[in-house]
Amino acid sequence: PNDAVANQPIHQEGFNLTTMSMCFRQAARRTLLCTASAGSTKQAIKFGTHHVHNNLAAASTTILQREFSAAAKKKQANNGKNNNAKELSYQERKEVEKKLRRETYEQKQTRLERLKTRRDHSPKDVKRTLFRSWWDKEMMYHNKLQRMAKKEGKPWRVRVAVMVERLPVVTPDEEEWEQDYNDLRDFLETFGKEYPAETGFMFAPDKSEDHVVESDEDMIAGLPFTPAPRETEADATGDVKTLDRQLKTRLYLTIKSDTEGNLSGPRWTLPSTIAETNESLLAAAERAVSDSVGSDLKLWCPSNAPMAVNMRVYNDKLPESFRENYFGEKIFYYRVQYDNTGGDVDEAAMKADDYAWLTREEVVDRIEEERGKHQAKFFHYML
């Protein structure tokens, strides 16, 4: 309230009426002034007194609002179409609309083709979809075998197989894009950002020898020792019975044996054995390795739990002494790692017909050659 209101005697009813009236008038003035400053002066707003309109007219100024470019172009195009449409005949207007629809369709198709090259629209989950296409069918087959065994009332025999793994000894070779990235990073760390000479932003190096990117060959030549070769003699000769091969990747101990009761004779597989009564799976895994290739290997098992399980149904052509009354085998796979402290296959105590240290690709190739693609894919995903 203003001073006049403040000097009046304060009565309950008079204070309410006078004060509220003055407050509403001042609020109306502020609202109209803000509205006028925003350019909205098309209509006069009456708010209780007649002099508000005069104040608005005195304070208001014409402010032009600029439309957005897209809206202006659209408005201009529509105006042009409307003017032309009045002069065209019915058939001509149909042709124009048809042409417009064709252009709109072509623009949409061009945009869809352009979206295919974007990263967000690249194929996703390709490997996952491929794995699920095999895994879902495999689980359906296992569930079917479980029902068949339960229907016939036959138990399953437990077999334990072991994946003896030798970890990579050296780092793998870099891809071409990794080499380019490392070269660029070394250059930026050495020279920093490079600006045009006319800008004057670049500073001359104090010492030229401090800004030299050393190559890998120069760095190796400056070492006080001679590094061992990344490609060994076993790689050149194709020897697969030594651990000194394929240093950049993992190797797996594979044996050729007929302990699985194969009709075709010995075949390439992993060390395995039938679990005995009251024997843990881990103890059976240790026994499988020692029975197959001797006990000289130093191994380390990261977990007491198996890594994978597979099912094998006994064929009627298998000997009765081998099948007994079992429906088939449940094969539990353990992953153990070779300890680099020493030890190797003891050929004198080995019960297997042959052995080899193979990469995953080599194991899969030998399994596919003997058993087919279905079993090979299981080893591919497991290893």
C-alpha cells in the first residue's frame, strides 16, 4: 500500500477493502507493463480503472517477432501452393499432388538408406544370436533326454573330463588399428598439438633429441639383453607335443584314447574318467589327468565347481559290458591351469595312445573331423 493508505486509520473492514483495491491496481499495472514490453498490445485490458488503458498505450511499443526459418519457409511454400492451386485445373492439381507424394517417398527412402551406414543402426548381437540359436536347441535336446531316461527308468553314469589349459606366455600381436592408435598417441605425447606456423602458437623445441619417437626396433636394440623370439622352433616344425609353441594364445592338453567306449576306436578327446562311488568330482578330475598322461604335470584348479556339462546317450551297438544298465553319461568338464613351475606329460606312464598341446581352433578342427559339426560347436563355445 502507498502512503495515503498507510495514514488512514486501520479498521478491519476499511483496511481490507482499501488495501486489497490498491494491491490489485498495482498488480494490474505490472502485469500490463510486462505484457506490453513483450509486444502483446493488440487488445486493451481493463482492470477496474479507466486510466490503465492510457498507461498501456503510452508505454507500449511495437515489437516485431521473427519466425523460425523452417516455419517461414513452410509458410511461404504453402502460400505459393495456394496461389498456384487457384490458377490450376483439377487434373493439374492432381498431378502436382502426385509429384509431391513421389518426392516425399523418395526423400524417405534416401534417408532410410543413409541410416544404414550409421553406427547406431549397425547389426547388433550377431554372435549372441548365433550362440542362442545353438544353445536353445541343445537345451531342448537335453530336456528330452532327461524325460526319456526317466520314462525308461535308467540312471545316468557320471563322467568327469578335464580341460588342462596353458595360459599365453607373451602378449598377442596388435591389430593394425591398435598400432595406428599407439603411434598417434606417442606422437601427441611427444609433440603435442600442432598448429599452423602463421598462428605463432607453436614453440620451437629446446632440444631436438627430446622430441624423438623411438620405434620398437630401436627400443629392443637398446636393451641390455636379447629377447626370446615370439615364434619358436616348434611353430616352424609343427611339433604339437611341446609347450613351447603358440606362445600368443592358450593351449589345451588333448589325448587320443578309446576309454569312452567308441565303436570306431581311439579318437581325440580330453582326459576323462568315470567317477567312482563316494568320490568327489574334483578328485575324479585329478585322477583322470594322472591316469591319462602321468602325474608329473603341476596343475592348479581355480574352482571346485565344473564349468560345463554335456550328455551322451549310449548306443545299442556299444558292448553290453560297457553300457550295463545305464541310459547314458553326464559329462562334467573341469578347467584346470598348467603351473609354469615345471612338469610335463610323462610318456612312460601315459595310458593314452597319443597326446598334443593344441589351440582351440585345432581342437575344434579335430573334433569336427571325427564327430561332426554339432559336437565341434560344443567344444568351440566351451573352450
